[in-house]
Amino acid sequence: MNNAELAWTAGLLEGEASFTLYKSDSGILRPRIQINMTDLDVLEHLQSLIHDSRLTGPYNQGHKPFWTWSLNKTKSVVALCRILQPLMGIRRQAKIDELLDNTGKRWRPMKPRGRPKGSKNKPKLCRNSL
């Protein structure tokens, strides 16, 4: 990928992509980059630049048809993130850090917060707080 293609890719992913972790069947966290878009030509160009990626669709949910571009192979996602991270904004850089830090870790369910469902114990208000 030349510098212009790299900059174009970074801009598209910065504005349109989601960088997420998903739980594999074995319970390991895997990274994914994904874009849902109605512009097929843009996604086809992205796929021509990133060969391990997938392009699926069209899907139609009552509006314009859209396609999904995704990169799911761990090595490819990690390599692309490391190349693109310096070109991204601060918020996206932090998301990429989180993605890279947690890739390969075992998934653990989050502990519930607050009162359990169906709990009859309502929070008590202090008279002085009113």
C-alpha cells in the first residue's frame, strides 16, 4: 500500500469503522474491524487494498441496500492497527490501544451493577438530601 492509499484507508476507517472485540468459540477475545456502508464501490476499493478482508451483502432493512466489509483475522487486524494507529485521532488511537491490549485474553462476563432485578429493596432517601 502506498502513502496515498494508506492515508485514504486511515481516513475511511477513522470515520466509518468500528474496532471491536468478539468472543471466539473457545472464549478468547478476537479483534475485528467492520464497516457497514451503502457505497459498494468504496468498500470494493478497500477490499482491494486489504486482501484478508471480506465483503458481504447486499442487505436491505427497508432503506437503501448496504454492504458489510470486515477484517477478522487476528494477525491482519493487529498488523493493520499498528500501521494505521499513528494516523488516527486521539479517540480512535485509544480504542486501538484497548483492542490490542485485550486481544487474546480470555473473555470474562461483567459483574452486574446496581440492585438485582426484582429486588424489592428500594434506595432510601435521606431527609437531609431533599
